[in-house]
Amino acid sequence: MAICQVRVCCLVDVAPEVGPQGKAHKRVSSSGKTSPKKQKHAKPVHRELLTVAEAEARKMRAVNPAQYYRQNLGQLGFGDPEHALVQTIKELMDNSLDACEAMGVLPEVTVELTATAKKYEVVTNKTKDGGVRAFPVFRLAVEDNGCGVLKGKVAKCFGSVLYGSKFFSFKQSRGQQGLGVHAAIIYAQLTSLEPAVITTKIESDPKAYRVVLKIDTERNSPVVVSSEEVDFPRSHGTRVELMIAGDYTQKVESFIKELSLANPHADLKFTVVAQAGQEPKELHFKRANEILPPPPKEIKPHLLSMEPGALLEMKSNDACCATAKQFLVRHFVRISDAKAEDLLKAAGLSPTSSPKEIDVEALLKAAREGDLMRPPLDVLSPIGEDALRQSIRRIYSDAEFICTASREPWSYRGVPFQIEVGAAYGGKSVIGDCERVKEGVFKSRVIRLANKCPLIYDSRDCLLYKVVKEINWKNYKLPQDEGNLPMAPIVIIISLVSTKVPYSVPGKFAVAYHEEIREQLRLALQSLGRLIQGYISHRQRQEHEQHRQSIFQIYAREIARDMSVLTGQDQELIYNRLMASVKTKKQKARAIRAHGSGTPSTQTPATDAIRSLAGDPAEIPVEIPVQKPKKQQFTLEEYLR
């Protein structure tokens, strides 16, 4: 069979067309002819025949991270003004809280959002007639009492994309890539043309250092407009000011509230002027307690968490280890000298061989098949059940019932993580946060937290949200449509903390699927469901008891009248004793339910009242039989007949 090879070619101009006076003429047409007037002045065009691959090769050049994310800000949550405003506040507050906890101080974070008269216009089809839509430009300032930034590092920290301390650290933190604040600054200078203003002070310096800068995305380097020393109202901390275009919605306040819920030890103040000229609105979420959570610990990576390519690059670039055994012990957690020798022997390698001789695939296979211990699980900093309960009570102060549950720390692919869950049931504040389906019917709400930071968008793509829908909430006395959330006034809070949260996208909107995380979350939600079921059952018993008492109260007056005739005692005195007996019975029943022991009396309130009126119960020969209450109800006329 004959094979035809097609060579696709293109013409490339080698020299430009320049006239005698140095002026460029029009390009030659596709037919190779020029206009008659200019034919005599045109120089012949030298063209070179190139393949498509060669033509494309001439266009190729390296792209730095700043250039890439400038054109792909949507991946980081800056795709439209609404998302961008929330994402900017999120990134700045993440940095503030991390800086406070790194210093070991209770966070005090202030957010000021003020709309200016300046507008940012975009072409959109969201308006009724399409066309141009104008968004206000906001002045955003976030100030904290964190550790601050060294004077010589300010420009690099805020003006160079992917420059920071978190990328190489295997430790739980809100920020993981050193990318978010840089994306916010790039978005700000693209939409408002204004630079960022950073004021920071460390505790040992007498004055703060203020830098006005932009990011040169072509070189991925800071462009410092000005810098000076200034006074600062705090002994240490950082203030970041940006001018950004945004669309203010309720999502902003929801984010601040959920962030406060996830950080009960933080004091958060939020002031907003949504439109120019309006009065400012203030929200102040005071801390629920003054106990700092245990600080997270930095650990070495676990061998099972390594990808083959990453391990290959790591061992190829290693320059501090003489042997493969030393390489494993120094760079990975849970590997002792004896364990390193066992792993290398199982992989067919010598412990004394060079790290560069390690067979990556054989080593990882030996680690998967061996009994390699899980990573240490005491390196995380969860919210804590008590603190989470206090935080939920602070946000939903009128909730009927609040409960929390948690699982022991676990690991996925060598990465430690822990799940905590909580719920607030009933009350006006809870109902206000739930979606109203129809009159008296509400759809529950799920609040997702990852490393103590809310996940606002893309809930349907998030593992934490999907597992809630997998639970059969009908088993816990909560109505539910199949494959949906519970149809009840309840807010479910899910918190995942980990040294490396498996986000599905760089913008950190949703958690990716991992079977270990799914299973631990399922068990935690089932524990939470049992607590909710216990409360609902208790409430139903109370309602039934109240119904029985209301029925008895209807006839108590008639019983008192008849007993007065039989005993000759005052009718009002008998009635009061009957009602007092009902109250005593209610207290006894409550005590029995609380302690889970004891045998309730088989006598009715009326029996107790008759005995107390007649004297010593032991001398009373009369016994009134106890009958189960009938389902039908009687009118007073029927009872008297």
C-alpha cells in the first residue's frame, strides 16, 4: 500500500518592504502584484518556504506565572466582578489569620470596603438589552495584628507571583500556594489601574514601612512606585489596600459570617459602603472564646504521598545524602534506619547505593505493599468540638438545638486530615439561612470549611456537599427527597483540616474526591444524625406529653367538682392539687428520661391527688385502674353523660 506524505508549507516574509525614503509600502497582495503607481518603487520581497512546525517554532517563548494568571484569572476566582470581590477579601483575610496564628496572638482583623464614584465598564449580556454594564470600583483595606513582613521582603512578597513561605511547607495553613494575594493585586491593577498599598510593621521596628507597588507581569517582578516609613496604630501587623472593581452581593457578608464561624478565637470587624454616598454598615463578629487552637506542626512528606515524577526529580537533585538509606530517613516521615533498609531491600536496592540509583517505581511499590506507618496525626489544628459548638451558638443564638461530632485524625495517600461536623436546628436565625421551598417547608443549608476557611462557590462539585446528599436523613427523622438535602430548617457545618487539602482547582472552591475523606465524613455525619434524631424524638415525646396534659386539664375542673361532692372538701383546693400533681409527674418523667433509669409510676395524676386528699396512701383501699389513653377525643357533654 502506497503512503502519501503531505508537506504543509507557508510563506514567511524575510525582509520588509521599504521605499527609497525609508517609508514602508503596502504588503504585496496574494497574487504578488502591487498597484501600478507604486510598482516601480517596490523592492522585491524575499520569502522563505517553511513548514507549519518551523513557523510555529518561531513564535514560541517562555511564559512566566504572572503572565499566565493575568490571562487566566478565572481559574483563581477572579472571573467576574462578583466572584472577584469575595475572592479578594478571602485571600487577604486568609493571610491575616495565618500571620496572627504564626505569631501566637488572638486575631483581630478589620475589613473596610467602600464604593467610590469610579466605574469599571464591561460588555455583558446580563442586562435586559445587553451592552455595557458598569461596576463600582471599591477601596478595600484589610488590617491585622499579625507578625508583619520584614522591610526587605515586602516588595518580593507582594510583587512576585508564587513567591512566599507556604509552597515548600508541609503544614496546615489556609494559604498553600503563595498565589492568592498576587492574583488580587493583578486583578486590581487591571480593573482600576491603581497600585497596591502595603503598610507593615514588625514588633522590633519603631515605625512601619509603607510600599506602593504594582506587578510587572511581563517579568514577574515588583515595580515599586514609592516607599516610606510611617506610623502604625498597632505594635505589629499589616494593612493591605487595593482598588478593585466588584459587584457587592450578600455573598460577601455570608463569607465573613462563615469565616467567623470557622475561627471562634478571631475578632472580625467588617464595614461596608455598598454605594457611593450611602451610610456605612457595620458587622462585628466577636470571638466566641479566647483560647488559641493548638498550632499546626510542620512535618516531612510521607513516602506514599509522593508522585513518581516528583520523587524522581527529588532524588536526582539531592546533594546532601550519600546513600539511599540516608535519603529516605532524612527526607520522609515515619522511616527509621531499619524501615529504610527493609524498603530498599524489598525494592531490590542496596542501602549503601547512591540516591540517584533508586528505582522510583520499585520503591513506591514496596512502600504500598509494606507495613509503612501512617503519618503522625497530631500535627493538625482542628477547630475543636467545644469551640465549634460555642461558635455555632454565637452565630445562631436562637437555635432550638445545636450539636457537634468529630472523627479521629486519618490520612489519605500519606496526607493527614481530620473531619469535624456540627448542626444548628430550628430558630429564626437558622430559618433565615435556609432556602424556603414553600410555606412552612425549608431546604437545609450546608456550610463547607477547608482549613478553617469557607468554600463559597461550586458546592455541587465538592465532595463535602455530595456526601451530605448521600446520607439517608430519613433514618434520623429528617424529611428528604431522594438524592437531595434534608428538607428541614437545619444548617450543617462541615470542617476539613489537612496539611494538604485536595482542592479540585487552584481557586480552592471545592474538595476533590478521595475515598478516605468520603468515608470519614460519612461516619461523622451519621454520628451527627443520631444526635439530631435523639433531639427530635425527645421533642416529639414532649409534645405528646403536653397533649395528654392539655386533655387532662380540660376535665380537671369537672373532676374537682365531683370529688368535692364526694369528699366534702373545697373544689378550688382539689383543682389546685390536681394541677400540682400534673406538674410533679412531668418533673419525674423528665428526670427519668435524663438519667435513663427508674420505673415510672403506674398511677395517674388523679390517683395521686385522691390519695393526698384522703390521708395516708397506705390506708386507702381504693385503687383506680390505669388505662391506655384512647385515640378518640370526647366533648365535655359526652363525658358528663
